[in-house]
Amino acid sequence: MPASTAMTWTGPTWKTHWAAARQHHLDWWNHRGLVLWVTAPKDQPWEDLPKPPEPSDLDTRWFGVEHRIRSAEYGMSRTYFGGDSFPMLGTWSGAGDLAAYLGCPIELSPETIWFHPVIQDPDRHPPLTLDPQSDVFRRQVDLTRQATARARGRYLVSIPDLVENIDILASLRGTEALLLDMVERPDWVEERVDQINQVFFAAFDAFYDLVRDPEGGNTFVFNLWGPGKTCKVQCDACAMFSPGMFHRFVVPALSRQCRWLDYAMYHLDGETCLQNLDELLAIEDLDAIEWTPQRIAVGEGGGHPMFYGLYRRILKAGKSVQAICVKYEEVLPLLDAVGGRGMFIQTSAPDENAARRLEEKVAAYR
């Protein structure tokens, strides 16, 4: 895209003040600024779209292009995107779509997608490579392509939640079998993780070519945007093995991934994964860390005071922080405790006026 075109792009039309929001996201990635992601029901819809009917079956629920686009558009059209939030159509299905691209049979349910193991004989299973004819890959490419065309500048379209390294290998092999493999055939595990990394790069590029905006940026899960190849990375399975195994099996591939990306944020999933925080903070090319508390389902989200010390520790190490599921009334106390520099706070407001009031108050922390 010519530089002159990028200069004239004003962002998604269902978002006001995109230029300021864009700069705030960039400053956050560079550990200098604050991102406030606050949404609320919109007083008047951006566009009066009809509510789509409920899907007739699970396949339509997860892979029906028309259903996915119309449902997302309906929700976004009735959302006020306050602060630095923006409208984004998510194209992901399961948590770790890459596993399906590599042959995992999937099982659909109303709430999620399950991936069933496919590697039965580790010594005979062929090398892991991206199959462009994979059913899930083709259907997500189709969804992404059509959503991008249908957006007409109103919203951004994300890359699927690919996931990587040990988490994908756990889907392919089965978690219990993989944990034994890490002891009994560690070289095999390292070889497969390296193959998964290469598949991740190929899959990311395929979707990035479809969704990148005029600034060369893309969106990803966890409400990420950056003016370059931008992604959330993770290893949730590390809750089940030692820091020594994390250092051997996860850190090398994760480090290569972060070097390859322009902007990378690690999804730190719960207290049982905190034992690896020092390893993460030592990865030079990892820009930010997101924190998901284990008790988030019972109301103890990222704004709870018990996590102030964790945020200070990450910020002191030179990484930015994303705090999710912060209650509306917790935003200002959180900022008073840790400051605004390097903080990404995700919250929601009961109505548009409340969101605007929070925007005004948070401006003092920038």
C-alpha cells in the first residue's frame, strides 16, 4: 500500500477519533502510554441492521459465513466504542485453530469447539505442514475474505486465534501423552514444536495478506491492534509442567515467534502459570503481557487490588500490561495504584454517557 494511501486512511467508520486511539495503541506497545478499552450499548445504532435469526445448526453457528458476518455486524452496530476501543469482527472458532489446520478432528458444541488428538504413533506421523486444503482453514479463509469485503471500512477484521507451540502439540497428541513425551522423547517434542512454528508463520501470513489495513497493521484476539504483524502468543499447557521444561520446550520457539512478529503480547493464563513469569520477562522481543486471573468467572477480574503488585513487576521489567475484565468502578483505583504508562485496561460501561465520563477521567492519567 503506498505511503500516501496510509496517510489518508482515517480508520473504521464505526469508531470516532481513530487517530488518537491508534496513537495510544502504538504508545502502549512502546511502553509509553495508556490504552482504555471501554464499550457500552450505543444510544443510536451506527446502522439500523436487522437482528439475524438464530443459527439452525452447529455448523452454521461456527462456520456459516452469512451468519457469522451478520451476527457480528448486528452487535457492533449497537456498540459504542469508547476510549481506544474499535469495532472488530472475530474470525476465530476454537482456541487454537491451527490444530484443525494440522488434521485434528473437531467436535462442535453450542459453546466451544473441541479438538481431538490425531497423532497416535509419534514415530510414524508425517512432518507437520500447513495443508491449504484443510476444511477449517479453507472455511476460515472464506469467512475472512468475505468479511473484509463486507466491512466497507466500517470495522476491522481479525486473524483467527491460531495459537502455537506446546498448546497445539497437546491438541494433536493428547495432553497426557504429550506430557509423557516431554520426558520420554524430548527431542521429538522439540522437533514438532519447531514444525508448528513454521506452520504458524505460514498461516499467519495467509490471513495477514487478507486483513492488513493501509498502515500494514492487523487485529487479533484480546482486542489487539498494531501497525505491523500483531499477535497474542501463549502456552496455557505450562500450568502442567515445570519451569525447566518451559525453558527447554517453550522459550526457544516463543522467542523466535516474537522476533518474527512486529508486536507480540503473551496471554498469561492464571496463577499456576506465574512460575514462568521471569522467563517471559527475559524475552527481549516480547512487548507485553496480559493477565487472566483464575477466579475471573466469579468476579475477580484484572482490576482486583491483589494484582497491583503483579502489574508493577511486569511494568518495572519494561513490558506493557493488559488487564482484562476490569470492573467499571475499578479502573481509576487501578490507575492510581500503578499509573497509566504501559497499561491497557479493558472494561465496559452501563451506557454511553458513563463511558464518556470514564474517558474524561482517564485522560488525566495519560
